[in-house]
Amino acid sequence: MLTDWLSDAYLWIKAFHVMSVISWMAGLFYLPRLFVYHAERTQSGVEPAASFEIMEHKLLRYIMGPASIATWVAGLALVFTPGVVDWSLVWPWTKAAAVLGMTVFHHWLMIHRRKLMRGEGASGRSYRIANEIPTLFMVVIVLSVILKF
């Protein structure tokens, strides 16, 4: 039965989930910083846009994309593991909302990558502010999971 397998593999799934989250969060922290450099340094002619476009593409395609999928798959496996989540408490809902927010932010970054490639990106200051958004989601998620309020 699937629930028996999930219970038996719980610690492995949890470890895989944590590793995936770390990889995804690293990308969510780094990509807006690349956007800052892309927006500011290419306008002044200091560096060619192509260098940033390659780094942004590889970060999204080879690290953030697979890590976000792995995070979701392992996270859903944990949700369906018997006894892990009590939906009558507040914490699973706050965590779920923050994870959805992170996913929306990830897609916002993908949209802004395309805008930067067309020369229509936001300012470096806007991307600096956006760089703080993953931190807010991380705080909500960690507090939710650890404190289980």
C-alpha cells in the first residue's frame, strides 16, 4: 500500500525535501541578484547582456526548475504520509500559502528574465527589493514547520 511505503520512506523523503528546498532557495536568492547586475551593468556597457542571460538561463533551467519540482514532489509525499500533517492546525496552511507564494515568485522571475532579454526589465532597485521576498517566505515556512502553531 502507498501509505505504508510513504511511512517507511518518511525520513528519506524528508531529507530529499530539505535538500531540494535548499537548492531551490539558493536560486531564488541568487537570480534576483543576477537581475540587478543585468539591469545595471548592461545599461552602462560595463558587461555584455549575453553573459547574464546565459547565467540566468542555466540557473533557472538546470537548478531552480528541477529543485522546485523535487521540492513539490517530496513535499506532497510528506503531506500524504499518514500522521505528518494535521490540517486542523494553522501551520500547514501558512506553510502551504508561503510555498505557493514562492512558486508564484519563481514564475515572476521567469517572466522578468524574458523581459530583461528584450530590454524591458525593471530597475536594479526593483530587483534589489524583490531579492528580499524569498527571505519572507522562508521565515514563514521555517516558523510554521518548527513551531507548528
